[in-house]
Amino acid sequence: MAFNSSMSVISGKTSLSSILKSYSTSEREKAKAAVINKVRFEMPKQKGLLEAVKAVEERQNFQPMSEFVGYLSENTLDDNEFIIILNDARSIANQLSPKFTTLVEALLSQTWAYRSPEARKAYIRFCLDILVAHNKYLSFGINHLIALWIPHENDISLWQNGNPTAELEDALQAIHHLLDCILNAIPMAFDATLDAIEHSFPYYKKSTHIVVGYVHNMLQLLEYKPIFEENIMQLLMQNLIILDVHAPRTAIEELESDDEDNDDEDENKEEPEMFEMDDCKKTYLDKPMNHPIAHTLDICMVKLFNFLDSKNPQPLQNSDAESQQKTLESLKFLRMLIKAFDNVILPIHNTHHAQFIVFYFCSLKQCLSETFLASLWDKIKNPNCSAVIRQAAVGYMASFLARSKFVSINTLKYYLKELCAWAHKYIRDCDQYRSNGSLKANLVFFTVCQAIFYVIAFRSRDLTVDKRSLLFLQSLHLSALVTCNFNPLRVCLPAVATAFAGVTRAYQLAYCHAILERNARRKLATVYANETATPEETLDTFFPFDPYLLKVSGQRITPIYLVYQASEVENMNDTVDPISPSSNVNSATTSSRKRGDSEMMDHDIDDFILTDKRQRLASVTRSQENQFTYGLSPGFHI
């Protein structure tokens, strides 16, 4: 009785509903059936790979081969099994015709890069023999090797500061060694490799370590196969452009400004000593850029800058012959780089960072920058080039001359003289009173004139340092440019026209303010008539070497990059009248800037429009808006 009563108590307890999830009997039976019915392949003790191939050859029996392929795909082989199978496959490599495609692809797909040296050696030998014997498998083999370049999503710990760990580097070296052997043994593998690299490039929104890891392997390929340099550099530029256009300057500045505000708040909460200690330990992984695509582009640019350093090695001995040989090698690489630049970057408007690849490499030697400028000048003066390409080349030359610290003053003066001579010849050759003076018909001429004004205004300190330099500026006959009937100042960016007018007024090189006043009256009439704040004709241009915003790679650009500084005389005479015509020009355009205008007008605090000027121009803008609302000013006549 006692036993029965205790059982009733126990049964009473078990009858309570449990909060734990329980499986019914039917569910358990289904799970057992799934495990039992799962197909598992075991490697036959007697009938291995050789027997499977023999069955196909003699009896057309594909069943053993299918079972063997299933075994390879379902199981992880140890090194001994791996070596035995691949040695057997290598012994009959000539027999593995296209009807054994599934078997060969299963063998080539085996994980091998992280195995023992003996297992790697067995795989490399089999892979070489099968690809040489049957070119049908070449495309699959190359694609499989290139796919091994791409890091997995969870491999971020294997890429420290953009570089692989020692274990990963060892595996990648084995992959590159096999690829090198294939390229040496099979000439037709060159095109297959290029196609595989192009189609395997990761999507631009992938994690940073995935894109950077792939770029790392592309540059690693160039170390043992420099024949790929032109194609790889062009492919890299194409993909960097994709990253660049998806990381616009405005988006980067907005996110970084928000981050700076947060940092300022944190500084007020923390002690200075602790902040300095933490800051010393930071890497780009601890404090990446807030824009994820910009961060990826940043680290890719670091990898490229390191590669460019290796293409300009310093001579080991102080011998003229060795130094000359190194210079010739650098010039050869630059010509290849310029060709890729012409095909990829030059035709694209308003990129922000990708073009600094050429900028950085030209900074390594004086002759490199001169070669790059010469290539741009050849395009500018070539009438067979399209106007768009010539306009882009002018923009690159002007921005390069203005921003690069490494360009000598003699080179700067030489190209200023050439540009002015070309502009004066254009004026003489045109019948100014009959020819069409529109912006579209004279696009290259107006762009060259703006380039001259921009460079002179930007480099005014260097170009007015002594009497000899002033005599050089006088020899350019700038007054003839600004007073010609084409009137180039009317289509220039207002910031450029204002800064140039200030320099020429300070040193009595030309008198632009009367022209600016006349242009301002005409533009004001146009603005009032069309109810818009944008003049009808303004050069849609950009200066490609405007300030570099990427954090880590920017540390390599800062020492070679020139920031705008007005000359001392300009600072002394910086008394812009808020109702002056030049101010009207600036205010009208600043309030509504055309798409594609230089970023210096809105974002660069180091450029022509200083802070105090911006405040005064803002007040002029408000006054002009009142004029547009209530009518024209009393002294204005159309």
C-alpha cells in the first residue's frame, strides 16, 4: 500500500506540465529515420580510385566512380589518405579524359593549402599533370585557385592591420606557388587567369578584410609575374573607382564630422592622460572610418601605396649606372600606370581618391612628375582628342601643379608659360568678332584660362617671392587674356576668379575688377530674368586633387600635399567690399552651386574663400534675395 501511495504521489508530480520543450515519439522516430537514411560513403578497401576508373574504361560502369566522388565530397580525408588518392590519380592522369570530369573536379576541389608539406606537394604535382594533360580542366583549376584568394566572412582575425597572419601567409604562398607553376607550364593559362581574377573580385559592399585580402593577393601575383602589371593595375583602378564613387565626399565629411563631435564630448568626460594612452594604442581597426566603403577604400589605398614604394627602390650602391637603371625601371612602370590612368580614371568625372595613386607615385622621383605632366600636356594640345578628355587633362594638370609640393618651381613656370602661349595663340587664330564665343564652342580654351587663373592664385606665394618671379608673371601677358573678347572670367568658377583678381590687383599684373563688375551686372540680369540663382554659362569642372579625406592612407599624402596659403600682400590688401561686384559673383553662385563644381567652394577651409569672407558673402546673399523679391536695386539698369 505504501508503495502504491508513493507511486501516486510521483505520478501526481509528473502530471504537471513542463516548461521545457519535449519531443513526441513520432518526432523522435523521424529524426532516427533521417539519420539512418542519410547516405554515407565509405572508401572501399579493395576498390579505390583505380578500380573506379577501370570500371568506366572496361565496362562503362559509372557507379563505382559516382560512389567514390560521393565519398570525396562527404568526408574529410586525413593526410595519408589524401596523399594515396592523389598519387593514384597522378599515375593515370593521361587517362582522365573529359568523361571523368566529375571525378577530376572533386579531386581538384579538395582542401589542400592547410595540409602538411607532403600533402601539398602531392596536390601540386597532380594539379600540374592533369592541367597539362587535359586543357579542358584548365578553367576550373584556375578558377578554384583564384577563389582561394577570397577570405571568408569569419576570417577577420586572420587579417591583422590588412596583412595575413603567419599561418595564412604560409597557405597563400603555397597557392601562389602552384599558380606560378601553372603559368610557367601552360602559356594559355594567362588569359584564363585574368578572366578568373576579374570575375572573382568581391562585391564592393563586402567586409573590408575580404576586399583587402583579394587586393593583397592581386599585388602578390605581380611580384612573381610582372607581365600582369598593366592588366592588374587597370583592374584595380576600375574597382577602386567603384569604391570611390560609392563613398562620396559629402557622405564621408558628414559621418566624420558627427564622429568628431562625439570625440569632443568624450574628451570632456575623460582625463587627458588616459586619452593620450588610449590614442597611442589605436589602429585603423580600432578606429576605422565611419563610412564602411570609405574604410575599405582607405586600406586598399595603403596596400597600393606600399606596392608603389616597391616599384621605386633605392639603389643599394651609390653608383650612377645602378641609379640610372632604377630610374628607367620606374619610368617604365609609370608609363604603364599612365596608360591605365588614361583608360580608367581620366574619362570619369568628379572622382575623389583613386587618382591619388598616380599623384603618390609621381612624388617618388622628380622625373616621374615631369613625365606625367608631359603626358597631360600632349593631350591638351592634341586637337584630335575629344574636348571632354582635353578638359579633364587640363583639370588634372592645374590641380597637380597647385597641390604637389614635389613639383619644382621651374616646372611650374614652364607649364604656366606653355598654357598661356597656347591661349594667346588660340585668341590670335580665332576671328574674335565673327567666331562663336559660347562656352560649348570654346570649352578647351575657357578651361585652359581657368587653369592659368587657378594655378597663379593658388601658388601666388611661390610665384611672387622675388622680382624675377614677378617679371615672369608680367611676361605671361595676363591682361590680354582677361580683356579678350572671349571674356574667360565670365565662365570661371567665382572662387577662382575672385582669388585671381586679388593676386593681379596686389601685384598690378592685370585689372580684373572692372570686368568682374560688368560680368556681375550681366549675370544679375540673367538671374532675375530666369528666376534662378545659377548663371547660364559656368564651367562644369572639378579639381581632382582636392583635399584627401581618407585617414590611414592620408598619412602618406599629407607630407607631399600643398595647402592653399595666400601671399602676404594679399593678406594685407584683403579688404573685400561686401557690395563689390566680385562679392556679388561669389554670393550668387555660392548660394546655389552647380553640380560638379570644385569641392573647394563648399568644403575646403584652406582654399580661396576664407571664413571671414564667407560670413560677409552670406550677408550679401541675403540682401540679393531681398532684391530678387522686391525688385531690382535703384542703380541697376538692363
